[in-house]
Amino acid sequence: MTYTVELISIERKEELAERFAGQILYEIKSEIYGCCIKLLTGISSVKDRWEESFYSASQGLRSHGRLYVLQDASEVQNRVCYDPQSKTCFLFNVDYYGWIKSLALSVAGDILEDEHAIYSVHGACLDARGRGLCLLGGSGAGKTTHTYGLLRSPRVRVVSDDWFFARVYGEDILAFGSEKNFYIRADLSDIWKEYAGLVQKAIFDQEGRSVVDLRWVIGKGRILPLTTLENVIILKRDPEQKEEVRELKPEEALQILEENDYFNPHLLVQSNFKRRLRSRFFRELLLRSSVHEVNTRGRPEESQRLIRGLVGIE
């Protein structure tokens, strides 16, 4: 199951805002990497998870983007309308909070890549002994599994487990986190027993997910606001491919990213202009990084050994 996105005019945005104004019980302004994104909803569970996910912004700030999360029987399930001019997104009958969170980040990303040359990366960002690495890949490739697998090592710190922002600074690519807490799966401790206590404390939604404070397990000092990216690891799961680790040339890796929409299904605007911006950024990232593809077809422990070997934390 997924959602559909329709780009709408600012006039249509005004019509929808007026039509659903009576449904709005909560207006929450949050800071997402320098952008003030406002949540407007009448759903208390969405409001609560949002406040657990994002840092609060001053209520005196004017919002740069807006997210309406609405329930309406006349609308189809999982429909998204987005006005790129006003940066306003309407989510109709979207029950999965993970999509709501990702679309908030995507609205911020739409603002940042147009105006500030800051780009969204849908993947995990970690720091291994002072060297940044990101894990990219499609759904089911093992990004979450191996992010938390790496975090079992005291030598590894985390910037983000799902989405981060990055920009070019001279010869470096700096990666920044923007979320206050982490969104985990209920089966995390089935794979890595070290997280059993965290899972026991968490309150999971109907999708088997929960917003949690990872500091309970790894401590405050191992959550970083930023790192310098030096390694890019693209995960895939292909039982037919015998090769487990493959070094990739920058152009080869870029082709993989472009063919898979940069492994980000939540990008709201897919114009040629946006694709040029994104490809230009990822080309710079890949040129400045050591890039490998890891096939996670084996047991998690086996793939962990390969990844740890690549980033020097064996």
C-alpha cells in the first residue's frame, strides 16, 4: 500500500484550507533543520507523535510550510495534495504515522533544496570513529536492521536512522539530523537482543511502530547533530547474486540512485529541474566518498560483519 500525490494550485489550496478549517483542533509549529513546519490536525494521536518526533519552534515564527492531516469520508484512503508554491500539504485518511513524518520532512526538503542547496537523503546517517557514513537502499534491504546493528558498537554514533539533510561545504559533505527522537519497529529486539528493554518500554501503534528516545539505550553522547560523510553504502537483497560486497564507481552508483528515485518514495515534486538538482548533489556526494554495494542476502550477523569491515569497526 502507498499513497498518491497530486500537485495542486494555490487557489485549490485556499479552497481546501477553508473547507477543512473546522476540523483543525491543533496547530503545532516545529523546527525541521531551520524550517518552521506547522502541523494542522484534529487527530490527537497524530499531534502527540508529532511532538515526540520534532523539536518545537517558537509560536511567534511564521511557518515556511504546512501539513494538514485530515480524516474525510468523501476522500479516498491515503491521498496527498501538495501546493509547491505555498509549501502546503494535505493528507487525507493517512493512518500510518511514518508517512506523515516523512512528508513533513519532504516539505522541509522542498524548501531547502530550492533556496539553500540543502538536500534530503532518505537513509541512515552514522558516525564511526569520527567518519560519517550513510546507509541507502530500497524497502526491505536492511537499512534499519543494520543501522541499529552498527549502534551496538560503542565506536558508532548516530545522526539519523531514516532521513537527514546534507550540503556541500568546500571539499566536504556535511550531514545534519533534524528529528528529536527515533521511529522503531516492534521486531527490533527480535534481531538485536540489546534493544529488548527499549522495545518493552515503547508504546506501538497499529503498524507496529513507536517513537522512542534512543538515549535510553545508547546514551546522550552518542546522538550527534552532524557529521562529515566519507562512506556511502548501498544495501540490496538479491538471493541470486553471489557477490556480497562490490565497490562502485561514482557514475555507477549515481545510475543506481537515479533509477530508484534516490531511494526516496516521499519526494513531493518530481520535475526535471528537481531531478537535476538532486543528481548534481548526489554526484558530489559520491565523488567525495568511498562507495560500496552490500548484498544483505545472508543472516544479519553476516552482513553486519561485512559493513563493519568497510567502515573500520571490526
